[in-house]
Amino acid sequence: MRRSARSGLRLAVECLPRHTREAMLDGIRQNEIVVGAYVTRDGGVCPMLAAHRNGGRTDFISFAIAWDRFCGAKRARRATERELRTLEGFLQASLAAEVDLDDAIADHQSLSRSRRAREAEATGWGWLAAAEEAPPQSSTSSVTRANASVCS
């Protein structure tokens, strides 16, 4: 089953790297955007070239195909307001949908460590947590010494 042109464009936008989507959003606001061509004689540019000119250096042919299919491009022409609003909406939605999970992951790991430490203290296994956090002893095993002599 073939996707609709609208959902194909949405998917192509979501597949673009974040920096390219940000650059494309700036680019479509600053340039005359066209469909059916990379660039026109009167200065119009496709959204991908607009992104490229704003720092989004990505080559993503499936976006160009999806854009032209969504617009029904048979020849080079200016993009309509509706087409531009739709593209801008997809770009904004895809950027807003991205959540930075690094902070949430760090919070979760911190809470898990503190919970495990509390449980270890309550059960009398607190010495185990202290042993895991201690740096390893500086004694060199015979395997380590053998590997060191081979790698030298």
C-alpha cells in the first residue's frame, strides 16, 4: 500500500537530521521556495537548497521526491502558501517532538543508584556498594604482565 503524499512528506521531514530541519525552517522563511526544480532563473530555490544555504549540509534525495510528489510538481513553479505552511508545520512539529532524554536518563540512573544504596544499607550489604565504588588495586596480574610484554 502506497503512502499518501502528505504522510510521505512528513516521514521525509522526520528522517532529516535535526540541524537540517532547523536550517530548512530558517531557509523557507528567508527564500522564495519552488517545487519541481532545484533552483529557478528568478532566484527561487527548493527547500533542501534553502537548508543548505542556512548551514544544513545534507543530501537527502527522498525529501526532494516527497516534496515534489506532495506538491504535484509537473514543472518548476513557486510553492503555494498552503504547501509552505504544511512544510513549516511538519518541520516545527518534528523539532518540537524531539525530547532531550539525556537529563531524564541521568536522573533515573541517579535515583536507581541511591535506591540500591539505601536497600544495601537496610539489608546489611552496604559494604558491597563501597567495594564496587573503590578503585581497583594496583597489583598487576601475570596475564596483564604477559600482555604488556607481547604488546611492547
